[in-house]
Amino acid sequence: MKVLVTGATRNVGRLVVDELLRLGATDVRALTTDPASAALPAEVDVVTGFVGRPETLEGALSGVDVLYLAPHPPTVTAAVALAEQAGVSRIVDLAGAVGTGWEPIETAVEASSLGWTHLEPGEFMDNYLMWSDQIRRTDRVRDGYPAAANAAIDLSDIAAVAARAILDDSHVGKSYELTGPECLHRDEKLAAIASAVGREISYFELDHEAAVAELAAGMGEYARWYVDGVASLVEAPQLAVQTVAEITGRPGTTFAEWAAANVAAFR
């Protein structure tokens, strides 16, 4: 089985490559914009391309059985059409939770003749690295909605599910909501980081507009979209599901475990 991993040097795709190899896959092709600096394992067939430039996909798709499709809604229809033409049999796509704007990916994939599996992760734990500079400088986080609650997920858990869905066709036709194993308020996540760092870190609550302004430097136009979503989690928290454990056979990564693994970023 030949697998093509698109976005193979980005946050999830790189981990999918590693997980496929760990599970014994022997024919993995990785699509990246910069093969020279990709630092992918020697046994991986590294090719140049980007799912956002469909003209780069034709050669990369040659002989491929299963495609891991990184999320890029503007070109997803063209990418799926090229996969069909190349004889790909299945697509495992990374989309997002229903209502978060990633629906065009699933729509395009389902409109094809290919087998499909949808991965719908919620917020990434890595998003909380956005607090790292404040914590290092001030031992305080300025942010909105400390009572907003969700079950953020570690990237490695997404990759672990993706690799299994790629290698096992029993997942065809299924959509998987993916979360971390516990639903936590934002101030509880900060407490987990403080525990990992080993010092007290306070949460300074901002109103909605101030929270948008605080994030705008790093997120630009997406800051308001993000804060709007956080606000909605006060009254309608995202609850944890156990899909990661059910598919991988191991518990999902807790936020405390993620904080401990990333503690250097906060010191």
C-alpha cells in the first residue's frame, strides 16, 4: 500500500509520517514545499508540492493507494479530482468540528467516488503556546473567558488516529470527532501549565474586545473568529469524547501531560 501524506512537514502531517512508520508502513511518500530541509526519515519518498497548488500534485499521486489530505479548503475540489484521476482508492482527510468552517473539505471528498474517512479534531493543545511569551515575561496571562471550556487535543493523538485510518480500511465511511480526554476551563489549563512550570501564574480576565486586541498581533484577522469561538464555550462547552482511546487502544494525552512535555516553552 502506497500512502501519500500531504502537508508532511506541517504540525499534524509530520506526525502522521512518523506514526505510519512506527506502525510498520513501508511505502510512504511525503509531500512538502521544501524537501531539502524537511529532515524526513530516509525511508520516506519525499516529493515537492503543496495541496494548495494542485498543479504540483499529479506526479506525487502516481501509484498512490491512500491519500492523507491536509486541510486547504480553497483547492480541495481540485485536489480530490486529481486523486480520482490518479486511481487513489481512499482519502483520510483532516477537516474540523462541524460548524467551524471546514465543511468544504468533507463535502468535496464525499462528492468523489473514493472511500473516505473524516477526522474532525477540536482545538489543538498547541494553541496554548500563544500564552508562552506572557508567562515567561510576566507570570500572568491576559485573556478572555476563563470559564470557557473544551477538550483540546494533542497533535500526536490526531496523527495516531489518522495513521490507523490510513492503514485499516474498516474506517471507511466514518467521521470521527476527536478531542482530548477531558473538558477543562481555560483557567484550569493555565493551572496545569503553572503546575508544570512550578510557579504561580495568574489569569487576568479581559473583556471581549480587549481579548481580540490581545491576540491580534499573533493571529491577525483570525483573532476575532477565535475569541468569538471561545466565548461560545462558556454556555456550550465542548465535551470530551473517547474516540482516540477507542481507535488507538491507549488513553488520549491529558492537558497536564502536554504542558509537561512543552514546559520549556513557558520558562
